[in-house]
Amino acid sequence: MKHKKEVKMFFGAFANPKKFEILRYLLRFNSATAGELSDNLKIEQTLLSHYLKDLLKGKFIEVKKEGKSRVYSLKEEMRPLVTTMEMSLTSYLEM
């Protein structure tokens, strides 16, 4: 397979419950700082940093500097995909 690493990163974002939780949060609230994500999702800062790095490398999210803060948001082209995955998960859990 030509893009093994990219495929692993893509599915890893949905297979890891915390990474998927970050994507869902950003889908709902549009943007957040690392502190907001850590507080609201109850993810320890060091682990959150690792997850955000993976999601940035996977091109799921983007980051902008606002003053001293870094603000994370879901890339616009990823919104339909995350929405579909969330709806699919909800349907699956209701079976």
C-alpha cells in the first residue's frame, strides 16, 4: 500500500476515543485553546499535546496564534466527515 502512514493516521483519529472526542468538540464549538480542551474533555495537558500534534499532522485540524494563545479548529473540509462519523457512531450504538 502506497500511503500506509497516512491511512493509519486517518483511521487512528477515529479509532482513538480521545482524538475523536477532540474532533467532536471542535465540530460543536468551532474552536478552542488547549486549556479549554483539557478542562472540558478532562485530558491531561501532555497527552492532549500529543493528540493535537497527531491531528495537525493528519490535517484534521488547524491552529492559529491569537496573542499568547494557540486556538485550534476543525478544518472546514473535515466538518462533513466528522459529522458523518459521529452520526454513524450514534446509529451503531443505538442498534
